[in-house]
Amino acid sequence: MSIKGIFSIDKWDFKSQSILVNLPEEDFALLTAHQTEQVYRKGEIIFREGSYPTGIFYIKKGKVKKYKVVENGGEQIIYVANTGELIGYHAILSEERFPDSAAVLEESVIAFIPREDFLDTLQQSTILSRRLLKTLSHEFTVLANGLTLFAQRSVRERLALQLIVLREKYKMNVQTGIPVEIDLSREDLANLVGTARENIIRILSEFKEDGILITKGRKIVVQDVKKLIEIANYK
């Protein structure tokens, strides 16, 4: 089921997939002239918070979690990036170290684009620079909405909303009529929602009892997205 018209996914999702779409051929060639590809196994680290950036990363296939390490070694997941998105460019633009860490959630193909190529293309391409500025502005809105969510909403509401967003991410490349399976560990889901794993397990069980979703091992299939939207209490 489509959520178009009943839920504003743009409030909660970055738009960096659009940065490279239909980029002029000469700009794209300059940007990718020295790119290298690597296959990452599930759980592998792409970059760590505090390390110095030598380039940006383009997710050609897969999903990546961006997170901060918190006290006692736990994680707070800030965002789940999807196929087609760029990550790591904030640190290059600010000339600072990485403000967070990134690790793959599933086997992924990631392209590394050297810092010099990214900056040279940004200097040459007005289209790329405009798109990047627009994306950064939108990301600020998404992060501001996330802060409001944590401050004002219950764990149940936050979980409902994150399941809606994740469902949209996992819909990519899924044929019409095929159930969308959210493949995320309960620990990662808890770190995304900002609560204990036990709370996630309990609320998921309640959602199952209410017929909102089913589980297949750790995979989650949302059956009633309208009900989740009601629970999330956000449009």
C-alpha cells in the first residue's frame, strides 16, 4: 500500500539519492574518475567517528546505518541510508573529522570517491553545488523533526514512525504485490528509536497482537500501515 497523501515521508527522510541523478555527463565523469568500489559484509565499518575524511561514499547497493557511540559502548542510530545515497560529505564540506560512524546493515556495494575529485566537481558543477545545498537544507529539517520526536513522543509512537520510514526504504527494488520485509535486528531498531531492546520486543509483540505486523525471524512485515500512522500521530 502506498502512503502517498496520508503521510509526509519527506519530513523524515534525507534526499541524497537525487544528488547524482541525471548529473551532466562531464560532471559525473570528473566526480567518478578515480572512484573505487568495495563489497562490505554485513556489520562492517565504513568510517568511524573522529577519523579524518579522505573522500565521500556512494551506496551503489545496500543499506548503511549512521550512528554515534554513546556511554557504555552503545549506539544511537541517527539515520539509515539507502541505495543511491551519498554519505561522508558533511565532514569534507566542513573540513572537520567525521561527526559520526557508518556501518553496513546488509551486504553492500560502496563506491569511494576521493576528496579532491569531490571538491573539484563541486567547484565546476553549479548543478551539483545547488543540489548539495538543497539536500543539506532538507537534512537540517529532518534532523530538527527527529529532535522534536525524541523530546515529545512516546517510545510506542517513535517505533511506529520509524517502522513507516523503514518500510519505505525497504520497498526499493521490491516488486508490486511482494511483501516488504524490514530486515533489521532488534538491537539496531532499539538504537534507532532510542530505547531498550526489551521495549522494542514488547511493543512489537503488541503490534503483532493487534494485526499491525507479522514477523519472520527478525524480519518485520507491516500489514496495516494506516494503523501505524495513527499510532505515530504524525502526518
